[in-house]
Amino acid sequence: MNFTLFPYGFSKDGVYEYLGNVKNLEYFAFIVLPLVPIYALVRGINMMVFDCVKKKEEMNSLTPLNLKFNRTSGRLMSTLHVMSFLYGLSHFFHMGWLVTILWYPFWITLYIIKIFTEMYLIVISLFSISHYFLHYSLAKPSVELTQTCVRSGIRMVTQWLILKDLVLFIWLIVVLETGRDYEIERILDYYYGIHLVFQLLLFLSAFFQVRIIFGSQNSDIKPSHAEKLIYNQTLGIALFKLIMIPILLYLALDGVNNDVLSLCFITADLMIVPTVVQFMEVVCRQSAVQGMEKLPMGAF
């Protein structure tokens, strides 16, 4: 992609003109857009399960981090979907004034979802890795997902993520204004590299959790329900991203624009993370687990 022409002011006409000149942009739609109906389906199932009569009992089985992410991401996604629907209607009925009104709120909401998704990914990865070392040590009790711990972790990680994006964005503006276009690739390398570190952290934590899950079967120390929920979410997200890697590598070898594929890999988190989180909340909810434990031997 020719980032020297990128409209960093995000004007509507400038973005449309820029995207129209991007090679292989249709692959972004083929890879990312199918994740939207999957998220909508899982979101609907999650709402049906947790909006039943035993809602309070079910919600108590979740960790404070899960509750905060579920509520915030659900509200943000609902807002984004409503704006997308209105945006489509405004184009269909030629209401340019509505397009202009929704333009910047749409991007702001999308950025907040991005920050919140990255934050959740980092927090659960760090929690899983810390539990791996504490699980095989003499330090008891281990780290707990208390409300204070969750708030502190969210606050610290979110501040660092916003600072990271702000520094890179200001750097991009300075480079474009001064005409040093050769440094744009360096900025992209930094951005992709930082995101790659997040993914490696996720894969590392998933690897550790496999050892904990299988190792705890023959151990006197059993993970709590909240810990198992985080472990399963970590493994589920890592599995989704691992499935994407060979697909993107095949497309890259086939000559598809590498920047578009990198954008797909990064943007997919916006759908994959909340989808897996809410799916695991339904599958691993405490009442369902307890019900299965009460079944007699041979019931399956």
C-alpha cells in the first residue's frame, strides 16, 4: 500500500479515494467480514443463556474481568452495528449529512474496541503465564482475579496501548509532513512488531495452559472455575489465530498484498476475541459444569 497518500486526517473523501487505490483490498472483506455473523450468532446465544431466570447465579460464575469485557464490548459492538446499519441506509437513501455525522464517531468507536480487545488479550495472557509459574511453585495462594487487580491491570495496559498508538501516529504525521517517506516502512515494522509480540505472548500463555490443564488432572491442586474459564479463552483465541496463519501465508505466497494480509491478521482480533470469550462463557458456565459433574457414570 502506498502510505505516502494516506489521509491521516481521516476525511471521508480522502479515505474513500485512498481505499479505492489499494491492491487486493477485497481479500480483507473475504477474511474478516465472515467473522461478523459468527460473532452475532455467539452474542445472541450468550444473551439467551445469561438473560434467563438464573441470570444472577450465572453472572456470579464469571470473573470481574469477564464481566467488564462482556458488558463493555457488547455495548460498543452494538453501537458499532447500529452506526454501520445507519451508515448503509444513508448511502442507500443518499443522505450525505448522516454519513458526515456518523463518520468520526464510527472510527472512534472502532478504535476503542481495538484498545479494549488488545487490553483483554494482554491481561489474560499475563494472568495465564503468571499462573503457570505459581502453579508449580510453593507460592500459595496464587494470583487471583480480584476487582482491584483487574482495575489496576486494565488501567495500566490501556494507558500503554494508547501511548503506543499515539507515538506511532504522531511519528507518521511528522514523516509525511517532512517528506521523509522512506521512514514509513520503519513505522509499519514497529507497529507490526509490537502486535507480533502480543501474539507471541498469547501463544506462549496458551502453551503453558495446556500443561496446566493436563497436569492438574493428577495433581492435588485443581484450578478454580474462574481460572479454567481464562485458560479456555486463551486456548480458543490462540487456536483461531493459528488457523489464520497458514491461510495468510498461502495468500502471501500467491502474491496477495502483504499489507492487506497484515491488516487482516490484526483486525481479526476485533471479532475473534469477543466471539471466543462469549462462547467460552456459555460452554464453561458454572451451572453447566456442575450439572455435568452430577451425572452418573456411563451417562455419556
